[in-house]
Amino acid sequence: MSAIDHYLDAVIRQGEAEARQDGSAAIEAHHLLLGLAAQQDSAPSTVLAAAGLDRAAIRAALDREFEHSLSTVGVSPAAFVLPSPTPDPDRRIGLGASARLALERGFFHAPRKRDLRPAHLLLGILEAELGTVPRALTLAGVNREDLAERAKEAASTAGW
């Protein structure tokens, strides 16, 4: 396996762990974003950290997005005691639609597989117009366009 294959495998495994922790049925783009942030000393984690987005900050933004989404339909999470997810260690968790699309968008930016860099994966996640990630980043006050530009720059100039 190539270096990008190992990196992608690590991100997806971390994304799967995040999905299990959430009790999710699939790995989605926001789980991959958390997986990218967890890969220390990589171009994506550096780009994210420069914007104040380490794993904890991303998790907090995702939690705010969840609460905001519920409040738009008149539900206040503070009014209820939500049970903690109960992960099923035997359940196979595959890639969800948003994760597949994010990976496809990221792969599109590299002319050949050997040119694919970790920052391309971040770029693929950031280019989503709709969904959990754009809503969470907006609520966190992050300029997604600026962050995407930094990811493009990192993909063209940075190694790993």
C-alpha cells in the first residue's frame, strides 16, 4: 500500500471510531473531518489547527449544530436527558453518502492517485454546500472558503 492508502485507512478507521462513539449507522463526512483532525502532524490537521479547529473544537461545533438543528423544529436538548449512544462493537459501519461524496470530491482534485495528498481529503469535505459539516463550521464562525483555500494551498505545496 502507498502512503496515501495508509493515511486514508487511518482516517477512515478514526472516522469509524467516531461514528461508533456517536452511535451512528454509517461513517459520514463529519466523522472523517474528526478523523483528519486526529492525524497529528499532517497537512489537514495543521490547516484545521490554524483555524482553531482541533478535534475538541470540531466536536463542540458538531454538538452546537445538533442542538441548533433540533431547536429549528422546536426541540430543546436541555429540556430532555438524552441517553448516551450504545455502540455495537459487532456492527459493521460502512461509509455513508456524505463521506463517499467528500472522498470523491477530494480525489477529483488530484490528477492521478500518486498525486493525492491528505489535504485533498480535507478539501473534499469542505466543498460540501449542504450538510452537517457546513452548518457546524458556519455556527462556529469559520470561513469555509478561506479554509478551503488554505487546504488547496496545502495540497499543492505540503507533503503530508
